[in-house]
Amino acid sequence: MAATLLFVAIVVGLFLQLVHGSWESLTTFGPGFIWSSAWNPVTNKFGALPFIFGTVVSSAIAIVVASVVGIAAAVFLAEFAPPFIARPISFLIELLAAVPSVVFGLWGLFVLAPVLARSVDPFLAHTLGFLPLFSGPIYGVGLLTAGLLLALMIVPTVAAITRDLILAVPNELREASISLGATRWETTMRVVVPAARAGIMGACVLALGRALGETIAATMVIGNRPAISASLFAPSYTLSSVIANEFTEATSSLYISALLELGLILFVISVIVNGSARLLMFSMLRRERPR
Amino acid sequence: MRTRMTRRASAALIAGFAASLGLATLPALAATQLTGAGSTFVYPFFSKAFYTYSQSHSDVTVNYQSIGSGGGIQQFIAKTVDFGASDVPMNSDELKRAGGVVVQVPVALGGVAVTYNLPSSVPGGLRLTREVVSEIYLGKITQWNDPALVKLNPHASLPNIPIVSVHRSDGSGTTYIFSDFLSNVSKEWKDKVGTGKSVQWPGTNTVGGKGNEGVAGQVRQTSGAIGYVELAYAIENKMTTAQIQNKAGKWVSCTESTVRAAAATKPNVSATDFSIVDRSAENAYPISGYSWVFVFENPTDKGRAKLVRDVLSWTTGADAQKIAGTLNYVPLPESVQETAKKALAEVKV
């Protein structure tokens, strides 16, 4: 009980502290801070929009890619792969989750970014270049690179949890499905995965949380330009990256306050994402409950 | 046989451990530990210099935390450290918050080199005028085969590819010096962007990299990229650097001697007049600057303050500056060493 209260106190205290720290910025810029694109430490004019954009878009790319790949891998490992394949691969996936993010960042900067810049990005520009998403100059670093790197970092979370959830689905369900004449594939896709879907949803939210807050790996491959561009090749910037980049050298109090307000916005985004996912899961579970 | 050896080995180990414990703890107990915090740029220099100092002064050890200049100033104002260090002197606003009179002295000198990545190498190094550098970073010169660049480098085969300008994404003294240089040579830069440790970069074809290594990595991987890194980093990584035309009209590379020539033009450098970019001396490299340490002029704990003053006088003196040279910093010119010594003498202990 006391431990639970402690957690509540930490969350509330964190929120209040962020509001307190960003008070100067909140009162100076008002709500306009959220949709302003200025970020000029020399003239003390600050706005959060490019950072919100970069955070949301890179995390969206990450969660779309990671959920598709992660769930597919988990289904394969839990339902189809023979144990001598499933065991070592599961172990490796879990190992991937333990790699420090700065290592991912370095790999992203020195391996992933050049590969994307040389082969994948030009291919996308060539075939899908008529879309604004895949046009414009290619830098190697940018939204797409950051999204894919984040995806790689959160795949283990999605895959490992989903695998455990699928393994936890009672065998009676599988037996019943097969006895009714369903194939193994139909059983997996129509019975087993749906039975675990609320939990899978939760796994994705957990992973999304990591993508939203990821700092060091994102800053190494996103290009760090506070600008909003339709192209996924363009450099961008995330909320947590700008805080990490500029906090140590920020000296004016308004500057520090603006950085703290970015932290507050990140906090609120995380709460909204988690809250809405919780609501979605809740309604899902209620629909499934037999009347 | 085996057990005897093991036993002997462990006995030796215990004896050795006890001896090292005795040797290590006794002077440490007697020594006063001074603390400083701030600039990451000076950290390699400080850690070697302070170690060397405590070898000959067993009564003092210095614990320097490289938390960044901004953090160093905060800690100094909060009086949690004995001295602070920053790549830019404390400004009037910060001095007001500090409460007491602050003595600021230059402690290390560094240059900022312009590096680039072109598909074919430029014989003798790329040549850039000050105006061209500012126009590239303003986003007005956007292609490598721009007539202005071709005219400066007639022997190079400059390709028809866009210029990607790379800058530091983290707040840094290197950016401060570079933007100070651009503000000095271009009125448009001064009006539109200004000088700071982080600025709003104007061009559209720009990318930010974290730290010198981030900028260097980005430049290395992007054909057509241009970027700026600290001199020591450029030397250690053998990077290709450009020659810049200085105010006197001479082509100069970023080296220890050209940076020192720029610094020597302003022997009475002070916290209010500290910029040494774009100097008019013959051999002066136009993009360089100092890092600073600061202490209170009238400290409360006189005993500690005397130790701090002695350490810092030594650090800004010839012996320590020689150490700085071995670490690819630019040693302070003698005139500036004198200035620092005089300023530190103001501290009332």
C-alpha cells in the first residue's frame, strides 16, 4: 500500500516539478508555445511544434514497423517454429532488448544511415518519389532512419511479450478449434492471436513508450534540425533529444524553462498515449466478456 | 606444490594490497580535495594537469566534473564548487546572480577547423574566404560548383552536388566561436542569427550532429558535406580541413601556430572583451577562442581559496600549458599567461 502510494506521489510530484520548472516559459509564451516553430536560443524565442512533430512521427514509424515485425516473429516462434529454432532465437531477441541504446545509436549512425542513404532511400525515391513522403534530398540521417532504428530497438519488447502471451493461451482453445476442422494457420490467426490481443496491444503501448522517450539513439540518427518537412528523408528533431543536447549549456533561465516545458509536453504525450491505449484495451476486454 | 604457490601468491597479494592501501590512503587523508565543474572541452587538459599538480603537491587533489559550461556556471553560482569553467565567460546576467565579484581568467585556447567531404580530393586543401563560409552557412551558396567556390579553387574539380552544412546539435563553445566568427564577418549573419552556444541555423540543407564525433561522422558519410570541429579533434582524427583567408588576406590553415598568432594579438584579453575571431594579424587563423575558469574575488574560506588560486595560477602557467600542447590544445601565449596570473592575484586570500 505504502509502495503504491509512493509511486503515485512520484508521478504527481514529477508533474508538479515540471510545471514549476517550466513556469517562466508557460507564462511567457502561453499556449502558443505548442504550435510555434521558432527555436532560437540567441533571441530567447522558443516553440515546441517541430519537436512534437519529430517525436510523434518517428515513434509512429517505429511502432508500425515494430508491431508488424514483432508480432509476426512472436507468432512464428510460439506456434510454428520447432523448439531447437525457437529457443535460441527467443534468447537472441531478448538479448537485443538488453543492448544499450548508445550502441544502437552508433550502429545507426555508422551502419544503418549509410546503407539507407546508398540503397534503400534512392530506391524509395525512385519508385515512390511521386509521394511527398519520399522526395527531397537524402542525407542518410532523418525521420525514416530514426523511425527504423527505434523500431529495431522496440521489436524485442513487442516480440518477447507477445510470444509469452501466445504461449499462455490455453491449449483447450487450440484443441477445440482444430477439432472443429480449422487448419493450424486458421487456429493461430482466428483463435489464438485474438485471444491474446488485449495483451499484445499492451505490449505495443509499452514499446511505444520506449520509442517516445528514447533520447540518445534518436539524436544520433535523426539529424537534429527543428523543422517540419513532408519528406521522411528530411532531418528532424525529438523532444527528448533537444533536452539532452541543449540542457547542459543552457544558461538563461527562460531557455532552461523552455527545455523543461518540452519535458512537460513529452510527459503529457506519454500520459495521453498510455491512457488512450488503456481505454481501448478496456473496451476490447468488455466486448469479449460473455454476457 | 600448487597449494603452496597459491598460498604464497595470496600472501603476497594481501601484503601488496595492504601496502597500496597504506600508501594510497595516507596522503589522501591529509590532502584537501578541491572541486571544480564545467566545460567538457577543457576536461582532458584539466584531468592531466591536476593529476600532475597533485604529484608535486601532495596536500591538494582536484576533482573536476565535466558537466558542461552551463552546468559549471550554475554550480559555481550555487557555491557548490570551488571554481567553475566555461567555454564562454559568464555574462552580466550570470554575474549578477553570482552575488559577489567574480575573477575570470583564460585557461585554455582552441581553434575551430572547417572540414569537408568531396568526392575527389582538393590539392593543397580547399580554399574558402570568410564571406564564402558565411554564405554557405546562410544557405546562399548551395552547390559545390558555385562560381564563387570555383574561382577560389581553380585547380579542384568541384562537383555539381548540393552542399550539406553540418553543425553541432548540442550546445557548445565550439558553436559559440564559430557563430562569433560568422557574426564578425557577415552583417546578415549577425542580424539574422547572431552568436551563441546554440543558434537557429538558417540554411535549408543543414544537419546537426551531437558532439565533435557526431559532426565528423556526418561529414565523413555525406558526400558534399561541410562542417566545423575543434582543432584537437581534427588533428587526432587526421581530418581534411580547409584553408581560410584571414582578414590580412593570407590563406591560413587551422594549426597550433596560427591560432596562437590570433591569440597573441590581444594580450589583455578579459571576460568582457574576449573575442579573438577574425583578427587582422598576418598569420592569424580567424576562428578560435578561449575557455575560462572563474573564482570569487572575496571568498569566505580563505584557506581553500588560497589552494584554488595556487592550482589555477599553475594551470595557466608555462608548465601546465606545455601539457596542454601535448594534448593538442593550443598553449596560451606568454602575454596571456601574464594576464591570467595578474587577474588571479586579485583574489583576496
